[in-house]
Amino acid sequence: MTLKMRMIRLLWYSMGIVGGLIALVWSADRFVEGASAIAKRAGLTPMLIGLTIVSLGTSAPEVLISVMSALADSGELAVGNALGSNIANIGLVLGVTLIVSPITLSRDTTLIDLPLLIMVVILTGVLLYDLELSRTDSLILVGALGLFFIRIAQHAKKPDINSEITQIREMTMPAAWLSFLGGLLLLIASSRLLVWAASNIALSLGVSELVIGLTIVAVGTSLPELAASVTSALKGHADMAVGAIVGSNMFNILLVLAIPGFWGSLPIQAAVVSRDLLAVFLTTLTLALAALWRWNGASGSGTLSRPAGATLLTLYVAYYGWLFLLP
């Protein structure tokens, strides 16, 4: 193949990635908007909507990319996307959100949800220690997702911080369902385009699908979380922003990461455990410790400040240095 043909193909694949990411972000927004309007009419609180509808909706790109990657025999892309999105959600998304506005966390988020997320990361490390994602591993992860849904049900039984505040757009039920279903269909199409383009550009450049998933795809699929969280913080809906990130990270690990294993055992690079999963653990632990450090037992809440956001963003930049500069 001539150099000119290679350049034309690279340009074509790059356009596919850009177009796929733009469509993913737009369709995820439509999906979340419609689903949140439906949930609001059902009487759900903002924190509960954040933990369920928004987190699942903003994880929909990762879920669909994972399915498409497994079908295309590109399991490493799915693994990189799942872990890279978690790192981006906390380091980039929450880091930027906190720099925009400090966030007050409820007692349950500080003392239950964040520790649970840390336990899930540790569980994943134990399962992947043998450098293989098996069908049994995937079943265990999905089983843990069922336990997380029980935790979500507990949230529904009591109000959360700022639960009386909502930024959810008022929509008629037909309009909400149209937005929900239309967004879902476009999510499926755009995720398929993105997997095709990312796999081919990795092959053309000689870069592993894991690295493509950890960087370009992970950042791209985290854009909905970034937009939703910054908007929530600017409008004073802090609990919804954190709920979306905690829930999204749970879905990424327990569902997105698990999906390739159902198609058969997937070999895992050693760096996935020693570098990428470790980065997920460190960023999550830093977030939990920052919330616990500012815990106020008298008021029953904790505060994440701008310095905490700067720390998380610094960790995110350091991870990229680790990824590209160290052997």
C-alpha cells in the first residue's frame, strides 16, 4: 500500500472517530434528557436519578462500545475504555467540576458509596490478577452489579442533599420517550462507527487497541459525564453530579468491563493490572479520602473543595505521563 493510500485511510478513520464521538455525546445527552424526564415524572430524587438514569445513560456509550468490541473480537479496546473512562471520570471530569465549584456530599455518599466503589476496584484487581478475564469473572462482576442495585434501592427510601432541587427539563411524555428512544438508537449506530474507526486506526499506526481505548475512546465517552457534571455544579446540583460519576464508574467496572468475558476468556496485559487498574484505585481512593478528610459529623455531610479537584486533575495528568513516557 502506498504512503498516499495509508494517509487517506488514516484520515478516513480519524473522521470516523471524530464523527462517532460527536454523535455519541449528542445522542447520550438526548438519551439522558428523555430518561431523566421520565424518571422525574415517576417521582425520583435528583441523587437517585444521578445514580441510575444519568449514570447508566452516560455509561451507555461505554456499554455499547464494549458489546461492539466483543463482537468485533477487539476485547482490549473494551477493557481500555472501561478503565480509562473511570480514570477520566474522577481525574478529569470530577477534577474540573470541583475547580468550577466545591461539592457537598451526603453522609451515605461519603461513608457508603465511595467505600463501595473502592471495594469494587479491589475485587476487580483480585479477579484480573491471573491476567485473564474469564466468563466466571464476568459473572462475578455482574453479580456485584446486582448488589449495587440493592444499594440504589436504599437511596430511594430517603431524601438526599439538595433533593428538592432539580435541573431536569420539563417534557411531555411523548417527547421524553422520543428523546429516550431516538438517543438510544443513535448511540448504537455511533458506537459501532467509533469501534470500527478506532480498531482500524490502531492497526494502521501499530498502536495497541488497549491504548486507544484508554485514551481517545475513554476521553471521548467521558465527555457526556464532563458536560453533565460541570452543568450540574454551575447550577448548584452537586449531589446529582457526584451521583452520576459514582454510578457511572460502577457500571463501567461491573458491566462494561465484564461484557468481553462473556464471549470467552480474554487475555489481559500485565500493565492493565499494574498500571491502569492501579490508577483507577489511586484516583478513587484519593477522592474517598478527600471527602472523609472534610467530613463533618455534626452536619452529616462532607465537602470536596477546589484543592481536591486540582489534586485529582494532577493525578490524571500524571497517569498520562505514566502511560506514554514510562516503558
